[in-house]
Amino acid sequence: MKPIIGITMGDAAGIGPEIIVKAAASPKVNQLCRPLVIGDAASLQRAVDEAGLASALAVQEVVNVEQAVFQAGTLACLHMALLPQPVPYGLISADAGRAAYAFLARAVELAKLRHIDAICTAPLNKEALHLGGHLFPGHTEILAELTGTVDYSMMLTTPQLKVIHLTTHVGLRQAIEQITPERTYKVIRMADEMLRRSGIPQPRIAVCGINPHAGENGLFGDHEEQHKLLPAIKQAREEDINVSGPYPADTVFLTAMRGAYDIVVACYHDQGHIPVKMLGIEQGVNVTVGLKGGIIRTSVDHGTAFDIAGRQVADERSMIAAIQAAVALAPKA
């Protein structure tokens, strides 16, 4: 049977409900999977009405997966009744932040029980999350704690480019401190394993340098490439992983887009995010790699977009791409 994809609603004051209902109305999504929204049924219904989809999409409020009617034209919502109504668009709210966390926590529970086959997340707002009492940098770190995962990474994927990160939501100085040969090796291994599972038998992995020109043999920086990256590359190559580098970041992404590599290992957040987002957020998908229990999580590669929430101009293509990625990575019966 088609996999059940648990779609967390994210922050209800943002564009999450809008892009979810627009994606759910797409025949492509219903052909691929059985979507189950974990969130707030009233917020979804408002999004359906405002998007002019009432004649095409009915929201079904359920309290468990077994009640869900998975058929075209019906969108099942596991309703958690955590939000005051109506939720004002575009405003940071502790209630919305707490609810967004709870939606994700419930999705993890369902994934652990194998009641859903993968998780796909709509965006949350970090400030609202913090106001709600959950002091996490973002989805990835919440998922790591909820699953007891120590070694994990963020992978961004588009049709043209895949990037996996050594570090993400920390300052640049902290990022360089956190890069170690052990961390670099583990991320290379995670990238290799993930791409093999997705059908690439011998993934070609390129590692970015930390410094300009990848350090230019020690000319720039403090020999970080030699101390933090090269030992890991050597160890992985000894295990027949097809990895090379470190390469200058100003050229390796273009080389990868032209077909030389299947994925690039980025050293810090902006080094990996900028080239992916230059390709257009409507194409980008965020994948959390390495979660314990084999839990699959994909996400849109954009934020809550409070500035356009409620205006019916949000683009659902990244949500559709994230659902497609979740289906592709979900366990096969």
C-alpha cells in the first residue's frame, strides 16, 4: 500500500496550513501516498476555505490514524486541539510555538510505533517556539532529542544539488570548533548510506574546505583542512567510500551541479544553504539524516513567511517536493 506520510502543520500563524492544503489538493500527492496532517483541524479548514478549495478538499478530523479516510478529496487531520481560534496570521505566539512542538512530538511517537511511514514538516517559527518554552534552534535538534539521536545531520536536496552539513545552527566560530575528524567521518558515512538507500550504488562525495581556497595548503587559516577534514576523508576512502576533497567552496557546488559529484559536504550552515537556496526555495527539501529507529523526516526548505501568511500567494511546490522525498525514503514493504 502507499505509505502514510505524517505532515506536521508547523506554526499555524505562518504559511504551513496554506501550503499543506494546496499540496493535498494535488493529484500527484494522492497518487504517491496517504497524507495525514498532525495539527489543528480548524486552521486547516480555514486554509481550505481561503484557498477556494472547499469544493475539492474536505478536512476529516480524527483522533487516531485508524479513523483516517485516505481518499482523493479528503484530507485527514489528527486534531490536537491546542490552539485558540482563530490564530492571527503573521504574529509570533507562544501558543503557536507550543503547538508546533507538540505536533512534531506526536509525529515522532507515531513514527516510532510505525503508525506512519515518514514525517514531513511544515515550517515552525523559532521565536514562537522559544516563547512557548522549547529552547531549540529548529526542527532538526528537536527530532534528535525526541529520538535519542547523537549523530545526525541536515541534508538539503534539489534536483540539481545535494548538500549535507557538518554543523548547522551555531555561530561561525563555534562551527569551526565543532568540526572534528570524527564528526567529518560520521557525516561522510551518513551521506554514503543515505544515497545508497536512495538507489545510488557508489555515491560520489565531495568535501568543502573550511577556509578560502580550501586553505591553499595552509596559506589561509590555521591548517583546519589538514587537521579536521583530511584524516576523515582518508579513513572513509580506506573503507571504499568514494569521497574526495577538501575543495574550495566557491567552485565545488558548481562542479557538483554539472555532474561530478552526487553530494557535497558543507562545513557550516551558510556555506551549504546559500547555493541550494539560490536554485529556488520551491525546489528545496530538507532531510534529517541519521535519526535513530530509521525515522525519516523531510521538510520544506523555507520558513513560516509571516509576511505573506493568509494572502494566498504561498508556493506549495517545496511541500510537494518534500512529500515526494518522504515517499522515496520511506521503508518499503
